[in-house]
Amino acid sequence: MSYRLLIRSQAKRDLQRAAKYYEKRLPGLGSRFVAEVESVLNRIEQNPLLYQVVHRDVRRAIASKFPYGIFYRIDRDNIVVFAIVHLHRDVDAWQDRL
């Protein structure tokens, strides 16, 4: 089955905010963060069932080089990403978006 990846505006803001933070820390680090998240999003799109269910029908993929989780649901033929959050600071922030 082919899925279409949809990224909600809140998740896009999460990504932009984190990239800006990393870029301030070290030039180029923000770009590396974005590339890592895009890589995870590509894996999700290719095989959305690969990642574990963490709450009801919500799945979480974890970036390997940064402490961020990508939270998403499968809704028919769509993958809906609704949060990209730091796993040590914003542990439960994604639950408010359900």
C-alpha cells in the first residue's frame, strides 16, 4: 500500500524551532538536524508500520543522532505527523495535540 505523508503545521514549527536552536549552537548543525529528521520521515513514509505504537494508534520514530521523536498516526492512506519533539524536555507535549 502506498501512503501519503502529511506534516501538520505544528510539527513543521517544531522542526523549524529546533533547527534554529541547533543552528545558533553551531553553524551547520541546524541543517544536519533537518537532514536527520527528513531521513526519518522518508523511512516512515516507506514503512509506517516499522515504528512502535506508544499510545492508542500513535506511533513514534526516534532520530538516531538527535534526541527527537517524530509522532504520527496512520489514517487510511495518509501518514499524519503531528509532533516533532525533544524526548527529554517535551516528553508529553505531543499528547496535547491528539
